[in-house]
Amino acid sequence: MSEPSVAYLSLGANLGNREETLCEAVRRLEASKGVEIAAVSSVYETEPWGKTDQPRFLNLAVALRTTLSPEGLLALTQGIETSLGRIRHERWGPRTIDIDILWFEGFEKSTPELTLPHPYMTERAFVLAPLAEIAPVLTIKGKTVEAWREAIDDKGVNNISEYKQSEKNGPQLKS
Ligand code: A4P
Ligand code: MG
């Protein structure tokens, strides 16, 4: 089997029980073959970006090690989105769950199916704030995630809770 690669994901939800959906998505990632969760950021409540007339999101970032290819990881995350009730309507519109691959070790590519690193990650405080907690020195386009985060306006992006790893029940949000 090949050596695992490090990858970072951004998860977002703004419909339904947002906390429960995010927790369940992390649990499903963790339960997936070829995926090991290395770190989960705090949870942030964030003003909608792009299309602003929609409910606020909860966002978090996940670090993982995986033996999957980038395309294999995308198929997995899209399967989890679908199984959690994601229906694709409009671009940047409301969603039960969205899982974006931000960065995948050793891969820079741009195809319609997959662009790595994620093209908007350095413009989004809702991505950079959680990611800076778990990958501050990761370098994207010549700058660290922490430097990108310091440079961005993070008004409307609020850390609301730590993410708690419970041995029995899997990850849960602290109340
Ligand atoms: N795709 C290409 N590259 C990637 C990648 N690195 N990771 C393709 C994941 N997918 C990637 O995505 C459309 C297509 O992008 C996929 O078929 C995949 O092959 P989608 O999830 O079906 O559609 P979408 O999410 O509506 O479009 P898009 O452009 O991915 O939107 P974003 O960028 O995900 O933005 N505001 C706040 N505060 N918090 C949020 O989480 N999210 C969005 C969605 C907008 N505003 C937000 C938030
Ligand atoms: Mg998306």
C-alpha cells in the first residue's frame, strides 16, 4: 500500500441541524477506508460569502492522512455530501453540507472536476480562520495560511466552539 498523503478539507453547512451534520460528516470521513483524521479545527459561525441572502454557515477545517488519490477523496466527500442529503441547486447557494478539498500533498492541478489547491481558499476568511488553527505554516501560493489569515478581513467569522473528540461516540461539539 502507498504511503498516506496529508490533505486538508473545509466543511460548511447552513441548512438543517448544522452542528449535527458537520459532526456526522467528520464521523463518516473517519469511518472511511483509507482515511485517518489527524485534526479538526474549532467550529466557526460565518456570514455567507458570495451569495449573501442566505442563512449563516457553520464552518470547520479537517486535516487527514489518506491512501486515496485526490480523485478518490473527491468521490468519497461527494458521496458523504449526497448521503447527508445535499441537493445541488445554485452555485454558492444554501446547502446541508459542502465538503471542499483545500490542499492535497504533492498535487497542483486544475480540471473541471478538481482544482488543487482550492481556487478561492486564500480569499475566504471562513476557510482561513479554521485552517490556520490546524495548519498555520502550510504554504499556499508563496504565503503561509497564517499570513493569509492575518491579511484578510475576518469580520463575520466567529469561533463558537471547540471540537471535542469523544472516545465512545466519535467527535462531538462541546455544548
Ligand atoms: N471541484 C473542483 N475543485 C474542487 C475542490 N478542490 N474540492 C468541483 C471540491 N470540489 C471541487 O462543487 C462544484 C464542483 O466543484 C464539484 O462538482 C467538484 O467536481 P459543488 O460543491 O457541487 O458546488 P458549489 O459548492 O455550489 O460550488 P463551489 O464553487 O464549489 O462553491 P464553494 O466554493 O464550495 O462555495 N459562505 C460561508 N460563510 N461558508 C461557506 O461554507 N460556501 C459556499 C460554497 C459559498 N459561501 C459560503 C460557503
Ligand atoms: Mg463545493
